Amino acid sequence: MTNVSAKPVVLHLCGSVASEYYEGVSTYYSNECFQEVAEHGTYDNRPCIVHLDGTWSFPVDMSEEAKAKAERLTIAQAFAKLAELKPATMVPHMFCLPGMTTYRAIFDALCIPIVGNSAVVMGISTNKVQSKAIVEAAGVPVPPAQLLKKGDVPHMKRPFILKPCNEDNSQGITLVKENIDLQKALDYAFSFDHEVLCESYIELGRELRVAVLEKDDGSFQMLPCIEYFLTDDSPIRTPQHKLVTDSRGVPTTAVVGGRKCPADIDDVLAKKLLNLAVKSHTALGCRDYSIYDVRVDPQGEPFFIEACLYCSFAPKSVIVAMAGEVGMKQREVYEMFVDRSIKRKREADEQAADGAAKRLGMRA
């Protein structure tokens, strides 16, 4: 049956093919977003779930009853369903590595526009070594680091941080001080990835989250920062600082407290943070928005720690919370990026219709 909705169909891609952990992260944030945007009525919002076994489903809403009733489809059947729905754009809520890369690329290949960053950019940003090297080449300060493979030994002095190269939510991370068993920390990090980043520890000054939005005229707006309050006894953010999990370790909700937004940022630091964020955004090839974890040392110098190039648009998500501090409601943020994504596709289609096929070049 052909979709006859008068409203643009906005697909919400959620789930995980990697683990129950990231399925839980996706479920929490996508539910929160969907409940909010469904009330606005601007678009025909549709869930699209990718399950751990690789099947897809298209429930009528995000209720448990609807998800249980939805037919499980093969990927070929899912493609046919997408052709029937004719989505105007897709909002990604998959936070596992395949979800942030492979499944975004599927929608690129199907010529369905994506809100936010492309699969290519997400592939770079989720690799901590690659993203650090790129922003450092653009003049962004980063902590000294070493890429480790199994059997390698860190050559820097303690304290340093070990973290899996491709992992999020502080999974597998250890601050290695003098009293820490190095082999145990290495084994823990390598249990998540075959590559590990050994990063020099920046003494605790401040821990900030910094975000910039691309405006329609190409300029950037830095949103009010979030500051996370850490202590000498707990000087880095761990999984327990971020998500509440059930008895099996599957996330169920976000941690509240222990932070402040807007953070107290003076003009000198604000200028440095904006410079860091804009340079990183440009160097990584970001689109629409970007978010960064930044460590400020006791002397007030900021260091890029990692890029966090995703947003669920849930009311409690980082971009929405920051934007709220300058008077932007969730609806305004969400619809700005959805409309921009739809406009990008429309303009690309118009350009293709007006001109002949490209003779040279490898980009579509």
C-alpha cells in the first residue's frame, strides 16, 4: 500500500545489532524523542527498529504492545517497506558502531537523507585515534597518546588513561595510576576492542561538554556548555556517571545530577572553546551539529578528548538541554534539523535534474 500521508514521513531508526547494552541505550533515547515529537503533529513520525538478530520491524508507535505486534522483516523485505513508506528523512537513534556507520550508509545508498552526520564522518569520529589525529592536524590541542594493539606496552609515564579505540559511554576505560594493575586494565580495555588508546592524563581542572550548531548562513553558534563535577577521588567520567542500568547491565535511563548547564565560562575560555569546536567540526567534516568532550587543565587550557557526533533529540539529550538554555525548545531544534535534511535532498534532486551526469570525480 502506498503511503498517502499529507505530512512528510520522518523515520526514527533505532535498535542495535551489536549488544543488548546499546539496544537499551537506543530504546531509552528513541522512546523519549518519539513521545515528544509525536505530540507536535508536524510530521508523520514512524519507528523503524533493527533487532539484534538482524531483522527489521516497523511498529505503528513505540509502545511495547506495538513493538511486540510488529512483523519481523528480512533486510530485503525492509527495503520494500521503505520504498512503500517513502520517508522524507531519517533520524538516527542507533548508538552501536554498526548503527552509527553501516546502517546510516544504507540510508545514504537508498537516497534517504539523514539528520545529522554522515556514515563516513561517524566512522571517523568513533575511532578515537583517527579523530584525534585529524583535529590535532587542524591545530586543536589534544593529550599525547599512543595506539596499542595486543602485546604492546604503553611507553608513557603514569598516570594515563586506557580506553578502547571504538567504544562509547566510558566502557572499558581505566585511569592507570601507580597502584593500578596495568595488565588488568589492558585486558579490560581489549575486551571491548582490538585497539586501545593510551592517553596522557590531563590533571583535573574542569570537565566540559561543548556543542556547536551550524546556522543556515554557514556560521556557528556555540551553545551553553555542560560542566560535569568530578573530584580527586573520581577524576574521570565512568559508565556509572552516564547511564543507569538494570541488574544485567542494560541501560534503562540517564543519570541525573552531578552537572551544571549553563557552566560558568568566562570570555577567555569561551573563545578557546569555540575555536576548538569549530576547528574540530570543520576538520572532521561534520554536518548540522557536533559535540565534544573537553578537559580543561588547572591552567585553563582546553584539550579535545573525543567527538560525540550524535543526538537523539530526546528532551534530556545534550543538544536539546543546551539549546534550552538559550530559549530554544526541543521542537524548534528537532524541526530545524529535520527540515534542513529534507531541504538538502530536495536541492540535490533539483540540481541533478538540471544538469548532465558528472564525467569526473568519485563523490556522488
